[in-house]
Amino acid sequence: MKRVGILTGREATFPESIIRSINEKGNGEVVAEMVKFGGIRIDEERKYDVIIDRISHEIPYYRATLKRMALEGTYVINNPFWWSADDKFFNFSLAAKIGIAIPKTVLLPQQNYIPDITSESLRNLEFPLDWEGIVDYVGFPAFLKPFDGGGWKNVSKIHSLEELWSVYNQTGKLCMTLQEGIEFDQFVRCYCVGQEKVLIMPYDPTKPYLSGMQYVNVEDYLSPELHARVERDVITICKALGYDLNTVEFAIKDGIPYAIDFMNPAPDAELASVGEQNHKWIVEAMTEFIFKKLEKGFETPEYRWSAMLNPAAKAPKTPVKAAKSSTKTTEAKKAETSKVKKATDKKPATKKAGAE
Ligand SMILES: Nc1ncnc2c1ncn2[C@@H]1O[C@H](COP(=O)(O)OP(=O)(O)OP(=O)(O)O)[C@@H](O)[C@H]1O
Ligand SMILES: [Mg+2]
């Protein structure tokens, strides 16, 4: 018998639906249930063949537990190692390199730091930042948003440099990106399962978040060409990032789909929010993906330690190509601590700005 575990937060309908769907199809040979974790021993045995993770981004103990389970051969959707390593700014930069349209985006130094970080700790940071150069590149309107995160938290639309400084000054320790705002004609969110199945959902972000009014049902919303391009871009992105479950969002302007958010490894799938049709699609696609993989085997990534554990038996089915390493050296400008002055104008005052 194979076991599939669901690890979830407050959501209700997706866990219920996926458990029911897997159990119906599983006929007692594949069983799905909510997982239960307590103290995890270093010699913890494998309990699940697959775990669908919906919440470990919010609960570090779960993330650590899932890595431990992966060591035992449990296949976790999505890969907890990569999810831990990934961030949205890396995603934008990678996607741009592989031919996806991405709005101009700049990664910004944090506005504040943990107490022990002093001016001296930040000698490698340019100060003051070239704000004019940054906004000249990105333009207005722009979006100031975390380089990692979700749920529309700390996302702001910005129309001027003054507004940027004022909002940035509230961002504290969050690491933010400033991104060109796409004044879109159309907007879509796309589910992607198994890096191959795509559902394009017309979406209205002007409606309240999670209200159930955002997902709109419009037949033939995209032209056939645009539909094909969006589908292709979604698959390219998800293959590049290796996510088995993800949503990719596009703001479409003048026929160009700009990918603006595609690090959603636990995407919203609640009935009340995404609607019956989309909910049903994601439950069926995930069920099908899991059964196919249980039958044919999961292509688990190779880690340095996996070869040491049991080289012959645990060798991955598909060899993982070695990533090209880049040894580009950066001529780090030495920030002259002595010149760091207290920001007295409206420019953002970061911790390094001589707070001590
Ligand atoms: N570059 C942009 N151009 C136009 N609109 C944008 C842009 N970036 C963000 N937005 C708007 O802000 C919303 C939230 O931004 P984003 O998706 O990046 O954040 P999030 O917190 O990851 O959201 P979610 O949890 O819904 O995925 C988007 O759905 C979109 O409506
Ligand atoms: Mg989003």
C-alpha cells in the first residue's frame, strides 16, 4: 500500500477534496490522509511515499521535518530544499534569461537590519543608493514588493520617488524589489501541475484578495496565439524551477504576457476563492500526477548526500545536469563609514545610515 500525506494550514476544501479524490481512485492500494508530526527523531522512519506540502513556508519546523522525510525517500511536493533556496528576484532574473517577458526589476538593500548589524557590518553597501538611477530604469507606476513572500502582503503601487521613499521607509527588515508596473489589458493566473498540465484562469486583481470574485469565467479570454504563448511560458518557468505544483501570474499588455509572480508552490486552491471549476481541475490534475508518478517513479533530484547513502539503488532516474558555476568577482566598493551620515532629508534612512 502507498501512502500520501497532506500537510496543510487553515485551508479546508483542498485537503478534503484531494484526500477524497486519491482515496476513491486508490481503492485501498493508495491511501491519502492528513499527516501528524510530533518530535522528529534523527532515525525517524519513512511513513509516506508522497507528502503534499501546503504550509511549510510559514512553519520552519515543518520545513525541517520535510527535509528529514525526503532523506528517507518520501517525495515532497514541492521540493523543500529548492523551495528554501528559491526567491522571487532569482526567479525573475532566471526567467528573463530563458526568454520570458519580465518587467524591469531591481533588488533593493533592506531598509533596516537586526540589532547587531552596524554601519561597519554594511561596508559593502553603496550609500546613498542611486534612487534616481533605479527609478529611471524601472519607471512609474512601479510595484514595491518583497523579494520573497505571498498573500499580497507588503505589496504597494508607487507613483513617485517621494512615495517610494515613504513606503520603503516602512519596510523594515524585509528585502524588497522595485518592479515596473504593467498597466495590463488582461490578467491571468495559471495553475501548472507536473510541469506539463496548465490551466489558464482569467483573473481580476482589482477585486478583493481571496474574495471569490477574482477568478472570472470568460470563454476564450485569450487569443489562440496568446493562449499558446502563455501555456508555453508557464511550462518553461515551472520546468526551470522544478516545481510540481505552482501558479504563474501574467499581466498582459499590448499582446505581451509579462510574468509577475511565479513562486507560488502552495497556490490557493480553496473552493470559495478559486471557484468550483478551477478547484475541480487542480484536484483532478494533482490526483492524476501523483498516481502516474507512484506508478512510474518520481524523478528525485540528486544531492551530494544521496550518492553517499546508497549509490547504486538510489541513483536518480534522470541525471541532473551540473549547474554552471559562475565565479564572477565583484569589485565591491568600500563604503566609507566615516562618510555615512544620518539621513536628515526624506531619503530612506537605513540602519547603515549611521543610526548609531
Ligand atoms: N509588476 C506588476 N505590474 C502590475 N501589477 C502588479 C505587478 N506586481 C504586482 N502586481 C499586482 O499586485 C498583486 C500582488 O503582487 P504579487 O503577485 O507579486 O504578490 P504576492 O504577494 O505574491 O501575491 P499572491 O500571494 O497572490 O501570489 C498582483 O496580483 C498584481 O495585481
Ligand atoms: Mg501573486
